[in-house]
Amino acid sequence: MTELDVETLRRCRRGDPAALGVLYDCYRRPVYYLARRMVGEAEAEDVCQETFIAVFRAVVKFEGKSKLSTWVLAVATRVCLMHLRKRRRQEASAEPADTAETEPMTLLSPSHELLNKEFLKRLADAMDRLPENQRLAVSLRSFEEMSYEEIARAMNCRLEQVRAMLFRARCRLLKLLEGH
Amino acid sequence: MSTQASEHYAPQDWSAYLDGELPAARRAAMREHLRQCPSCAAILRSFEAVQRGAEQLAQEPAPTRPQLRTRLVAVGAAVITQSRTRRRWLLCLGTVLVLVILAGLVAALWHGIEQRSTPSPAVADSKARVTLERVLITRYFVEPPSLEYDVTIHNGDSRPLEIIRVIVSDPMGEKERPVASALRVEPGQTLQRVFSRPVGENTQLRPGSYRILLETSDGRLVAEKVVP
Ligand SMILES: [Zn+2]
């Protein structure tokens, strides 16, 4: 993910529409990806909009203590979680528990045509079937700049939990991919 | 070199190894182990396939929505300008208050205190009007929630309407709060604006009367909305 240059950021803080457009173009793809993974296609656009309004509102106060990209993703994370919470309240549906993986690990056979279109499609489907927090951890980890520490900050949890969530998510993904 | 189970690294270690989230020494030892252990290498390879796949999915372009982009950017620019104006206004407020009090004291001494302050007359002959479309509380997570007044100002007059000050009041706050200043509506023009003030984290919209008051060059325009 590219970072916004200092001058553009400064113009954003002054409310310059052209600069805000650059910010939007810069982070639209990652924000949409996160939203798509977390709330599904139907609501992804809503989450995207809400995220950018929140980002525009708060960019005046952005102090640059973290990278802008990780900050934007943290805002998007919170908007996603809000949507999911609201949906759960409406549907009164329970989120599948994030249980520890006890079964033996599944590995991909070396013959697997890795990273082809078919594999990516099945991986996306498998990701949609992960428990919420595992899905969130894996989605955030899809971005190079999101370290465990950054993910922990965005998810408001401990670093050790991030480590465990990612491990469990990967084990489950492998199982889902193999069971296809 | 034998690769007995006891010598292997745990799968969770390979997951962290993949993420580069291990101390350098441990990382180096694991890399060394990897060269001699096909079963650990297979675990790492599987994790890696999943990780690279997710990274690739994240690279896929998002659907483009040019109209949405235009609207979002416009809203963003308005929101930022408004908050900057508010901040600057608050800075000036202190100074202005002191001056007003001083001026008031001087005037009172000069004229005697026989004149009570009277509300300035409504813009009786003006064709300007303001409508309070709705009031709502919005939450944006990154800053305190705000109480927003969605307002339409229409100037049916033949001269421009200069709005000097905007004041909102609500059942939660006893005081009227100035929120923005210096706004101009050209003749025949209709302006849509959102005025807001920050509220506490757990504030809900209470029933009661919400008012917006525009102080203009000719007097004042008032609109009210009653929340049942
Ligand atoms: Zn091994």
C-alpha cells in the first residue's frame, strides 16, 4: 500500500477536495477489501463510505504517530465491527466460536496449483467461513504493513491473541481448502 | 540428520516465522532446521500459500464508483472546513466575550441601565427562511459523537442574506451554542447545511425541542423541530 505524501496530507487537513480525492484513491482498495471480507459484498460499499467519512472527519487530528495506512485500516476495522454487531443484534444469530484447533493439521498437497484463479476463489470462499475475529486477523494480515502489533492495535487485543488467531485461521483455511 | 518429532518446531512457530514475528536468533535456527526437515518445510509452504493467496486477493481492484467518490470528497471537504471554522471561532470567542462585556459596561455607564436587552426583531419583511429538516446523533468512532442539525436555508429575497452567527439549542444542553459563523446566501439561492456540536459518548437523542437560530444582517431566523 502506498502512503500519502506529507504535502497531500497537509492539504487534506485543510479540507482541500483534490487532496481528499487522492487520499480516497490511495486507500479505497484496501478499505474495500477489508469491508468485503468482513461484511460481505452487499454491505461493503456502506462500510467503505462510513470509513472515509470518519477518516475525513478525523484527519484534522491525525498526528502521524502511526502510518496513515494502518490508521485508516484501524478506522475501517471499527466500522466493520460496528456493522457486524448491528447485524447480530438484528438477526440474533450467534457467531461461531473461535475454538482452538485440536485436529491434526491439514497440509496442501505439493501438486496444488498455487495462486491460480481457482485457488484464489476457493480461498476467498474459505475466508468467508472463518469465525469473525480469525477472518479479521487474516484480512488485516493481507497487508504487508500490518504487523502483529498494528493488528493488535486495530483489533484492540493483545499481541499474543493476534499470533494465536492467525495460526488458528490458517489451520482452518487449510482444512476448508482441502475439504473441497 | 534424523528428523524426529521432538526436534520439530511447532506449527504455530511456523505461522509466526512466516510473518517475520520472531526474534532474529530463533528465526535463524528455524531457517537452518528448514533445510533438513521436509515435514516442517511442508507446513511452512502450506501456510505460505494461504498467506500469499490472501495478499493477492487484497490486490484485486475495488469496484469504482465515480459519483460516490465525488460525493464523499465533497462531504469530507465540508466537514473539515466546518470543524476548522468552529475551532477558529472558539479561539475568537474568548476575545469577543471580553470585548462585549467591556463594551456593555461602558455603554451601561454612559446611558444608565434603563435599557434591558430585547431580542432583535425577526426578519419580518424578508423572504428568507430556514427549515430544520432533522436532528440526529452521528457516531464516527474516531472522535466524540456529534449532534447534527440538518438545515435548509432559502433566500427568497432580492438581496444577499448574510448569516453572522448560527446558534443551536437542545433539551440536553441548557445553553445555546454558537456553531459556525460567516455564511452568505445569494438571492434566490437555497443552501443545505449541517451544523453540529460534539456530545458525550453515550448521549442519545432526547425528546423535546431542538432549535436553530440564524443571526442575520437583518435580524434573526428561527426554526424548530420537536422530537417526540
Ligand atoms: Zn521439522
